[in-house]
Amino acid sequence: MKIPTVLSIAGSDPSGGAGIQGDIKTIFAEGCYGMGVVTGLTVQNTLGVSDVMPVPTEFLYRQIDEVISDIKPEATKIGMIVSAEQVDVIVGLIKRHSLENVIVDPVIAPTSGAAFASEEVMKSMIEKLFPLSTLVTPNLPEAKRICEIIGCQNLKLEDDGQMQYQAQVQSKDISRIKIQSQPQSKPQSQTEIYGKAANLSAPELACFIGQRCGCSVLIKGGHAEGSSATDYLWTASDENMMGCTTEFIGDRVETTSSHGTGCALSSSIAANMAKGHTLEAAIEIGKEYVTTALKSDMRIGTGNGSIDHGALVRQ
């Protein structure tokens, strides 16, 4: 029996809710074979992160290269990266092994505790890794930070794309709405975006990042207010980076067990793309997986506990 293979390149979470540990649980729950390469070790529990220790660059290279040379993944999820040198290693190996279905979850900082990615790391990811990615999945605060970095730094990115915004809403079904986009009459320059990111809507953030970096972008809406948790996917519809946005509406779940949601979503998307699903279908399945894992309200630890990675399997 052939089982789809998924590689997770991420940090280690000894509490088991996020990082490599959470990713492999998710990949298994989605019916795939999970492999894990560690970028950094963390000291953390459900109360927060207190320290991060990067894996040496050469050792990271050997981990990835040895695994891929033997078991080439149908999809790869990339999470915590703790140095610009690590970005270079990962980018080089994506190119060398012609990896497909690369899902990047740009983890800047955990809910509480030490920061994971510095501005230098984020700049390197934006410039080098995002353009090679199938999908980038920042949450709302991460998306705003990425836009600020693009706007105020001299990155090696094309800056001739135009911002797009919601022009027409067309309902497809109760869980998804298709938003057709059209260009604004005036292109948005990097300087105009800098300092304005806090006021951009989620669809505008997704569009700006996608056009500048040449990748699909899913803005996760868990940090936004409201009764629903709405995610926005921007994808290019032609070679000129004109595109459209799809809105994924899900239930907002009130729980104290939400640790690992971002890792689980990106890993679920990767697993379902490895199984042959389209990007939009993989996101729909991933969102259902995470919502079910949150609703289980698994009370682990004394702080923000882990989601229940096995909830959907047990249904």
C-alpha cells in the first residue's frame, strides 16, 4: 500500500502541542506518513516558551538531505526557522530536490514567550523562501508584520504589482464565498504600505504579500474579532499576478486548549495536498480538522493546552 509522505521542517515542542510533535500527529491523523526535521529546540510548556536553541546549520542540512534522498515527500511543511542561514539551507535543498507542495507557516513568535524569528530571518524568508512556496499561512499579526517588512526594506522583490481589493462577492455555499478581485486605479507603493499595514483588511494583506512574493497566501483569521473564524486565500489567476480571494468561514471555538492550531492547519493542508487534493480543497479539509480539534477542548496542562490532534480520527 502506497502512503503519501509529508516532511515537516520545524522546531521541537516538548509539550507536544505544536512544532514537529504536533505536525506528525496531524499528518498521521490525515492518513499520511510523517517525517520530521528539527530546526531548533525549545524550552516550553502550556504556559509559554522560555528559551530557543537553534540546530547548527550543517546538521540541519544533513537532516533534510538524508531524509529527502531516501524518502522524497509529496508535500513539505516548513514552520519555525531561527536564522537566516537556516533559510538559505532550506531554500537550497528545495531547489536541489525540486520539492513540490511546499507550505510555509511563518512562525514569528508563540502566543507567549521568546520570539522565534528575528526581522533578519523574516526578510530572508520573504525574499528567498516565499517565492518558492505553494502557500504561505501567516496569522493576522504575522501578515501585518510581513507587509511592514516588505514596505520598509529594500528586498529583492518585484514591486510592479498592483494591490487588489474586494469588488464583487459571489456566494458558493454556506462555508465558502468567492471574492472576485480587480486592480485599484492606483498601484500601492511600498512606502504607502509601510505604516499602513495595521489598517489593511485581511484580503488586502493576502493580496499584497501574494503579489510581492509570487505565492498563494492564506491569512488565518483566528486573531480577528467576531463570531466566526474566517480565513482568506489569495491566489494568482494569471501570469501578471492578477488574482482572486476565497473566504473560508468556520466556527469560532472558545477554548483554553488552542496551542498548535497554526501548525496543525499548515500540516493538514500539506497532508491533503500530498493526497492529491487541490489547494482550496486541502484548506477546507484542514480548517475542518482544526475546528474539530478545538471543539474537543482537551484540557492538558495548566496554561493554554494543546488542541486534540486525534479528535477527527475518533469520530
